[in-house]
Amino acid sequence: MNENLHGLFQPPEPPALENVQAEQGILASILLRNADFDAVAEILRPEHFSAKYRGEIYRICGDAIRNGRFADPVTLRSAFQANDAIVEYGPQKAITEILTGMMAAPHSLLRNYAAEIVDMATRRGVRAIATGVLWGANEFEDDTATVIISRMQDQLQALAAGSDGTRQAKTASVATDTLLADTEASWKAGNYLSGLDCGYKTLNERLRGFRAGAMYVIAGRPGMGKSALGIGIAARMAIAEGRGLYWSGEMPAEELMGRVVAARCGLTLDTVLTGMFDGPNGPEPVSGTTMQRIVSAGMEAKRIPLVIDDREGLSVQQIAIRARRMSREPEGLKFIVVDYIGLLRGSDAVRRSGNRVNEVTEISGEIARMARELKVPVIALSQLNRQSENREDRRPAMSDIRESGAIEQDARCILGLYREEYALQSRIGVDGSVVRNTNESDAAYQKRATEFDANLERSRGKGEVLILKNRGGKGGIVDMWFDGPTTWFRDQREDEKGKAW
């Protein structure tokens, strides 16, 4: 009975996603006033038309006009008669329909008509993707649900990117007016920042803040403290500016917030995570007073407006979906931190090629586009290759960034993170002394060991942020304090053991 009823009641046909009058109006305008083509050419493409023959008429007109020829039904008659799509519909019928079905669109409304046509085409694309998913056309034999969703997200992202032509270009006059208004407002407020306050004074001064729509990269070797600086900037920026999104592909959200709490209460990260400390006879529970310090710091950390996404193996599109949703909510979205580029996943197509350089190129470009689209700074952490460890001076250079070509190009600013203390400690042997070189004499070793110990002592608790690239700004080195037990960076102009945030 239920099956019979189900067969009787079919879902209604979805509405047609087309605006024939807008399409006819634009074509009539171009055929009667060729100059109108320039008003819509950057927005409208032949494939945006709902009927193929109308799209072909638009393409033929556009080709003629770009080549300096006059385009009307007479001059283009032979081209129309040679086009299969137009012939199938009927060349004379098509032109008559366009010129008599609707008057030419007013010039002032051409871009509105074009935007309507593009919107309809985009919605048809969305419907086609959804239909493909419904009937399994989007699936292959070994696909999981996650792979299918990822592929659909890639398709939707490509569809969205292709419909961005409706955004008008800005004249030099308009762009300059906006610039001067922003500059004057900053001047009157006495604010030297042109971007967001990251909470580190010297870094703010060098970079003039983190600008909306820009991609920033923090690069370092494993163990240098990329995540420590990333969460430090995220916590301080969220407090100063508002809600941010932190994607962590390696560390769970609880451990990240453990760093924030540890820095606030001045206890080691292990103690905050376990409630234990290393006593003389092994691990022991902390005192009630110490536990209260942890809880108190945790209650303060709860108020930081930060959202942490610790799902593994995401693509940039998946992060962008959450970011877009956050930007529409009342709390808004001020910035994004990506920890880190090497853990992001490219599209299925580029992954199938097996070329990691191409995958990182795609990922880097998508991060930069996400920043521009959402109009927020995106701070992406990146791993350095081993090249720097083969040099006497192990400070990072831009060429050390893994698959660095695209990242160098896309980033507004690249910051290299370096801690001499950590680099030196990697040269210490199991006996606690610097490793001896082959065939090194006692005198030479003793001299080198003495210099090594002096350098290690001088570098304790210190870090450097090297400004390797700063588009439109200064380079140089920003000196930092690094508290190893709590894994926290502070500006060297701050108290070394002062307030973390």
C-alpha cells in the first residue's frame, strides 16, 4: 500500500533556472549597440546562457567586436549559418526572437542583467552537482563518503570561483579615495597599525599588523616552536581583535589550550595536562593550591574568542566552509591560523598525479584566495626542509621552505622561526657534551666545547623571528623570549616571566 502511494506522488518538477528575457535583452543590446558588449564582457561567458544557441550568438558577436568588426544580423549572417547550435534552432528564428521578443536592455541595467544570467547559471551548476550525487554519478568504485564529499566541495569551490566576475574593478580614483580615508582615520586615531594587532609589540611595529585579505607564513624546522608561536598569536589576536579560527591538523584542541593555560599559570605543559609533577620518587599529584592555579587560568582561557578545528587531513575548502559560516555569525571572523600547510590535503585530481609540488602549489593558492575572499589575514605555518641544517648558520632562508616556489609567491609576509638553543642542543651527545668530530685533537675539541657551552648559555630562553619577506615593509629580526616548560613566546620587550596574555 505504501509503495503504491509512493509511486502515485512524485516530487514536483523544480523551477526552471533561467531568465530568457535578460538573455534576449543583452543580445539585442549588443546587436544594436556593439559598444554595450564591453559592459558585460568581463562578467558574462557563452556557457552562462541557458540556451546553447543564445550563448553561441553571444560568442560570435564577441569575437567580431574584439577583432574590430561590426556585429549585426547582416554582417554575421554567414557565421550564424555555419554554427551547428544556431542552425539546429534556426538562424532567422533565433535573431527574430532576440530582436522582437524584447527591446534592447537599457545600458545602465546591462551589468544587472548579466549578473542575473551568471547567478542562474551558477545555480544550474549547483543543481547538476546535487543531481550527480543523488544518482551516484559523483562516485567511483573505492570511494568513501569523505572522498565523495571532498570531490563535491572541490566542484562547488570551482563553481563559486567561476562566478566571481560580477565584482567590478575599481578605478584609480576610487581605490585612492578608500586608501586616503583609511590613512586619515588611522592618523587621527594615532594608530600605526594598518592591520590586526597580533599582541606582540615589536612584530606589530615591523609588520604594521596583520592585514585583512593577506596570507602570512611562519616557517621553521620541527621543534623550533611553530605551533607555540601560532597559538600565541591566535590567543593574543583574539583577545585584542575578536574571534578567530585555528585549524590544527596535528595537535588536539585540548593540548593547544593546555599551552595557553600553562603559559598563564606558569606551570609546565605536562603538569597542566596531567595534574602531576615530577617528585623525588616519581610523578606526584600537585597540591590543591597549584590545582586551583590551573583551574583559575583555565577559567580565564575559556573567555578567549577562539574556535579550534582539530579534524585531520582537511582541504582548504573544508576549512573555508567553516570560516564562511563563522563570518556570517554575529561574532564574526577576524583571522585564521592554519597549522600547518604540510598536513593539508589537495584536490583529488592533483593528488592522483602524485606530484607533491603541484599539490602544495594548489594548497598555497587556495589559502591566499581564502584570505582575499573572507577579507581576513590567514596565518599559515610551514615546515622547513633539512637544507638549513647543513649550513654553519642554521637560520632559515626562504629557499628552505618545502616546495617553496608557490608559497613564496602567494604570501605577503614570510617569517622564519629560529631558536639557537634548540639548534645547539641537537648537537649534544648522550654524555651531555657536544659531539666530538672524527680525528679531532683534544685541544681543538676542548676549545670548540668551551665556545659551544658559552653559545648555549647565551642562547637559553631566546628565539628569533626573521622577516624573510615583507611586501611593502621592512625585513630584519624580531627578538623573542621562549619559555620551554610552558612552550610560550614573549616579546623581548616584555618581562621574560611576565603575563603570557
